[in-house]
Amino acid sequence: MNKKELKKKYLEKVKILNNYNKNYYVNSKPIIDDKNYDDLKNEILDLENKFEFLKSKSSPSVAVGHKPSKHFKKSPHRVPMLSLGNVFSEEDLVNFEKKLYNFLSLSKKEKISYIAEPKIDGISASLTYKNGKFYKGLSRGDGKEGEDITQNLATINDIPKNIPLENCPEEIDIRGEVFIKNKDFKNLADKFANPRNAASGSLRQKNPEETKKIPLKFIAYTFGYEKGLMVNNQYDFLKKLTEWGFKTNPLNKLISGVENLMENYKEIEKNRANLDFDIDGIVYKVNNFDLQKRLGYVANAPRWAIAHKFSSSKAVSKILDIEIQIGRTGALTPVAKIKPINIGGVVVSNATLHNEDEINRKDIRVGDTAVIERAGDVIPHILSIDKQKRSRNSKKFIPPKNCPSCGSETIKEFNKVTKKIDAVRRCSSEGYYCEKISIEKLKHFVSKEALNIEGFGKKIVENFYKLNFIKFPQDIFNLDFTKIENLDGWGKLSVQNLKYSIEQKKNISLEKFIYSLGIRHIGLENAKLLSKHFVSFTKFKNLSKQIDYEEMLNIDGIGDTQVSSIKSFFSNEDNKKVLNELEKVLLIKDAIQSSDNGLLNNKTFLVTGKLNGISRAEVKSLIEENSGKTISNVSKKLNFLIIGEKPTKKKVDYAKQLKIKVIDQTEFLKMLNKTS
Ligand code: IVH
């Protein structure tokens, strides 16, 4: 490509990006998801890095956001409002920190402290205070100049109009995020697509009286221009902000070490849905202002801060059909079949619709155009639909009155705890009557956490079921291997392996056995409680003779819901037969009465890498049986790191650095055998 062609290609990309920016910053209506936006921006920056001549004043590496809209008076930021670089993975984060160490030429021994601040997805604003008085408020605009929205900002209760004079700097621009809480957004949901748009739209009302009607919030996190600010680090600055009457994010934390940043990230990402405001990542800022100063800026972002984004992306596609999936416990889950679309690097063709209440609430119909969100490993779901694009003859979704698999009546149960009708519709059949439920039960029976029959995957279960090889769990132990050997894709060796895997798992703990039955509401934890309570299979099986169920209520952790589920399990003849037949083929070990003076008492363990012939779940239960504990990260709290094949190098290195004992599988097992 010659220079001219390169320039043309480059400018085309910049034009597209500017259009995205305009929609995001000025119209408050993003037309692209974050991931694709970042990808395009990175492509442009890459081109600029490779071909210096491409850079211009309007380059995205120089400009931030988009020029302010015409409604409001423009005003320059005395200190530019910058953007932040992004990281998406632990690896990116390690690299970010490496760069800091290199730049500052720090030795590994010196720890950098960060403030981790959940990144609220709202609209940033800069508030100038002169001698403690709120003087002027600007939007971010293009980073260099913003819109004067002082009157609108003044309607927000969280924005103090006066800072107590005795400890406030002569002049300071306080910067933070204007946003709307999710619960308040619900009342505006028909006007705006998401809380961020609602905040932006409300803030940009021409008439401040209109803004006043919306319960906007403000959280402060940084400053721009300042005169007389006597603070040395972000931690103290955040403290000062609260003294001055600003709200700061209650989840802000002082942290050092990538491992700990990751732990905090995972914790917050896990709880993200429970927060009352939208966050799209975590901002890490080097705590010490001297270090911040030394690090300075690159292009339009500080070198001393980074945004660790959550992996969520959105895209628009069409709903082709609504299918019903049937789970192991009979739950009917409607699933939207969508026109395949790439969302953040993954092709998505299904989106869960959760249940029919959700479909009704959002009035989702076949043929609709929908915004689909994919976050982390969670199944994609539908955020909203565009009713304007709906065809006239589209029809409301009607939930099936009968199970699409077995024809039994479908029901919505009354939940005794919440005193409400369940949102989930279920197939009312019991035991192994419904084909789809049976298949799911069998998949569960052989799964990792249950019998853990290696090589017996979901596809094999489906195939063997269709071929009538297995209908009940006990059939797995009476398979006709000569028939299997003749099937397509099977041979002598694979059949031998399967036979061996099945044979190996005939020896099972009571706890795993109870779990593998797939009784509704009896997960791993409850199965453990039940196995401790009954101790032997015989006592557990006796439940079928209508022994006092109420006794189970004395088990700490077992409630009405679990007891009635167990009752209905034992009232079904299929289930009783399954128990009798499995008793014949399995060796179900009694529960070990646990004590607090086991061999591994007070010891903590972590496994990294693949172990040989023993699953992690099994190691975990071995440890617990012997009064030890497993933890999920290498930290000072860890006593033993058990390594298998291909361990995570970082974990091993860090453990060695902390002088934690690193042992292999044999050494671990020896620890248990010594006195047993
Ligand atoms: S610091 C120079 N802190 O993220 C530092 N920004 O992509 C730049 N944001 O425009 C800002 N929470 O709208 C900072 N705790 C936080 C933040 C935060 C949200 C937003 C802000 C900024 C954008 C940068």
C-alpha cells in the first residue's frame, strides 16, 4: 500500500470512530459495543505507531470524546479531562504493572499500592470550587473543552454547594461521575435504553427544572486544576472528599499486588449484579501522588492508572425463534434462537430468556430486533428489544400448557418461602417419565462433580439414550459393550476405556452418591449434610419407608424446601427402583464422621495443574475429611501448594517467594497415609 492509500484507509477508520464518538458523547446513544469500539481505536493507534505521518490534530490519540453539543456554552478545562487505558485480563494487568516497575526502575521488593475504584458507567463532570463555593460545572466534552452545565449539576443533591472553608483549597476542580441508580432507572426505562443514557439525557436537559425531576447521583474520584491542595496520595484525597461532603464509592480499596487486585476484581465482578448502580470495570490508580507525577501521561491517558474492564459486550440481532429447554429438575427455560452474531469475539446464536415472566415484562416476540449482552462466561441474555422495528403481525409468546417432551401438564408452583407463585414453569412429571428430564438426570449422574465417569460426555448420554442403551442410572453398569463397539466412532480401545472408567467409579462416597441422584434442591453442600446425618446408605434408603422426615429439619442448613423435595423423590416408584438397583452394583461408602482433630487440622491447601487419576473435587473432599481447608489463591494464609502436571508458574513462583511448601500428589497422599 502506498502512502496515499494508507492515508485514505486511515481516515476512513477515523471517520467511523468519530461517528461512534458523536453518538456516544453527544447523542447519548451508543451505536457500537465497547469491545468493537476499542478494537477499532486500537487499529487506528497501531497505524499511527507504524506510520508517523498519519498523525494529525484530530487523531484519536490526541482528541478525547467528541466536541460539545451546540445547546450549551463551551468552556475550556484548565487541566484536560483524560481518558483511561484498558486491560481485559490478568496477563494485561501483569504487563501494566511491569511497565510501571520498568518506568520507575523499582525493584520487585518495592510494592506499588493502588486504589481500586469500581468504574461507574455514567457521565463524568468537572466541578470548580472557588474559596469553597461551587462556581462552575462542566461536562467532559472532548476532554479539552466541555459544556457549561452548571445549572443542571446544581440540582444534584450529592453535589455540595459549599465546602467547609477551614480545610478546603483555595481553588479546585472536583471530578467524578453523574449516574442514576438502577432502581430509579426503572421508572424511566421506557424513555431510555439504559441507566447511562438516562443520566446523560437528564443532565443535558435545556431546562434545569427537568433535570431536577430525575434523582441523579454524583460520586467524586479525582481532581483537575487545584491551588492549595495538601494531599500526598489518592487514599487521603478520597478521605478529604468525604470530609468536604462528597460521596465516594464505598467499594474503593487500597490494594497492592496483581494477585490481590485480581481477587478484588473477581469478587466485585461476582457481586456486580447485586449493586444498585452499573459498573463496567475497576479503575486502578497508583496511590502515591509523587509516583503519579513521575509516571505522567501517554497520549490522552495517564500512565499511572488503568481501567480493568469486565468482559461484557452488547450487539443487536434478530430473534428467529423461541425454543423451550427442559432441565434436570423439570424447569422449562425459554431460549431465544437469534441470528448468529459476533459479540466480543464469540459467535452467539442463543440467548436465555430466563422465564415467561421476563418475556412478558419485556414483551419479547419472535421476529423482534433485540440488544443482546454477553458478560463473562454467563449465557447471553436479551437486554431490550426495539418495538419500533416489530412487524405488525407479530404475536405474543404463549407459554406451553404441556411439556413439549412428555406432554405432562406444566405448572407454576407456589413458593412457600417467598409466598409467591414461582416465575419458573415446570413439567409436572416425576422420576424418569419425561425423556428430556431423564437425559438431563443421566448427564448429571455421570458428571464431574457426581460419579465423574471419564469419557462419558453429554453427547454420549444423548446417543445411548436414543439407542435405548440407557434409560435409568443403573443401566450404565449393565451396558452391552459389544453393541457399543459396533457403533460409528467407537472401537475396541475406546470401549475398553469406557468400561474401565465405569468400573473405577463403582466405589463411591455416600455424599457423592446422594448428590448424583440429582434430587431438586440437593446440591453438593446439602448432599454432604445429608450424608453426615445418615452416615450409611441403608439409613438413607430407609427414608422410602416413610421414616420421620421432620427429623431432617434438625440438620443445620436443611429446610422445608429440601425436605419436601426429598419426600417427593422417595414417593416415586422409579426413584425407589433406581436406589435398589444401584445398591446392587455400587459400593457406597459410609460417611466419615468428621472431627476437628484430623491429620490436616489447621492446614490450608491449593492445587495447581492436572493431577493423576484423582479429581480436584476429590482432593478437596479428602482435605476436608481430614479437617484441612482448601483456599483459592496463593497468599500468606496458604500452607501447602499441591502441584500436578503443567502447574500455573505464577502460583508456584509466588508460593516459593512466600516460602510456602510446594508438594506433589504423592507427597500429599503420604501426608494422609502416615497415621492412617
Ligand atoms: S479517573 C485521569 N476514576 O472513566 C483519570 N475515572 O475512561 C481519568 N470513570 O472519563 C479519570 N469511574 O468517566 C476515574 N473512579 C474513577 C472512574 C472514572 C469512572 C470514568 C470517567 C472517565 C472514564 C475514563
